[in-house]
Amino acid sequence: MSFGNLKVFNGIQEVLILALMMVTMLVIFYVDIEFTYKVCIAVFSVVVVFLSTLATAILRQQKELRERQVKQI
């Protein structure tokens, strides 16, 4: 997933997120389970995508901060 010039994930993370999204869509539309379970699966996948994006952004900021600190020394 890239947002303009800002690339959020590396290649492997993108593939895993896309696979999660595809499995979620298959479960929601083609598996015959109760609606409540479908909603829970959708919410779970959205939370996983959000948390992975947040974690990647935080790790990137920490890396940039460390690089700036090293340059100052």
C-alpha cells in the first residue's frame, strides 16, 4: 500500500495484507456463517491492517530519529 510518494509497507507486508483482505472478502461473501461472525471477521481484519500500518509508521519514525541522533554526534 503506497500513499502517493510515501510507501508504507515493504513487499512482504503488502502481500500479507492483500492476502488477509482477500480471505476476508471470501469469508464475508461466500461462506455460509452467521452475520455476527462475518462482522467480527471484518472488524478483526480492519484492526490488523490498522495496527500493522501504525506499527510500521512508528518504527519508521524511530529509525529516522535514531539516524538524526547519530548524525548529531
